[in-house]
Amino acid sequence: MGNIVDILILIAIAAVAITLGFGLKALFTPGDAARSQSNHLMRVRVGLQAVGVVLLVGAMWWKSTQGG
């Protein structure tokens, strides 16, 4: 179980980093469409960060209760 959670946490971190990169690229692209896309990507990033935090807290709780 611990290995699966560790992999999910790494995937969440990678997803946040990739979304941040795309959001920053869109932020510095001129035009209203790019600005809207950047705003949307930043909201997606915040959601992915929330998922990552929940996974981290859940993993810490699991490891503290299971003695691992």
C-alpha cells in the first residue's frame, strides 16, 4: 500500500509542476485567449496541489497508525 501512495504523490507533484509550466507559458503569451487559459491552468494547479496535500496527509496518517 505504501508504494502505491508514494507513486501517487510523485505523480501529483509532477502534475503540479507540469501544470505550473504550462500556466506560466500561457501567462507570458500575448492575447486575451492566452490570459484566460493561464487563469484556468492556475486554478487547475491549485486543485492538483490540494489533491497532493490530501495524499501527503493521508500517507503520513497511514504510516503513523500502521507503524511503517
